[in-house]
Amino acid sequence: MSEKLKRTRSSGNVFADLGFPRGEAENLKLRASLMMRIEDFYRKSGLTQAEAAKRLGLTQPRLNLLLKGKIDLFSLDALVNIATRAGMSIRLAVREAA
């Protein structure tokens, strides 16, 4: 059987595409982005989880949760603080929605 697949263009925010309300989708998108950048920092650092956790002001189990992508356990505020401890500079750009 050859059924045609229907393609849907992404909005640019997977969370919005999944049906989350606009505000929550934007918050989740920002948190996911920060979590990925923090994970990149950890992977490139060469540090053990315990060493990286100490540098980031976390416990090792908490860092492990972040690395596992447990987005619901981290607020945007907490992730900004963690990223800052990793030596990152955070900027927020606000513009009108299209």
C-alpha cells in the first residue's frame, strides 16, 4: 500500500506545533535551548559530572536530570543562572509576533 504522507510546515517552535499554548511554548523553547547549550558545555568541558555540577552550582544528580532532558524540573530562571556559571552570556530578544 502506498499512502501519501501529509506534510505540515513547522511554526519554528516544536512545542507550539505540539499544541502548547503560545506563552508556555515560548518558555519551553527557551528552556530547551538553554539546556542544550549547558549540555554542550558539559560535553566539551572534559569534566566529570561531579566536577561540572560543582562548577555549575548543582548537585551531580541534578546535573544528571538536566542532561537527561527533564525540562519540567528546571525553570527558565534556574537555567539562566546555570548557563551564566558556565561562562555563557545570555540575551533575550523581544519582538512582535508575526
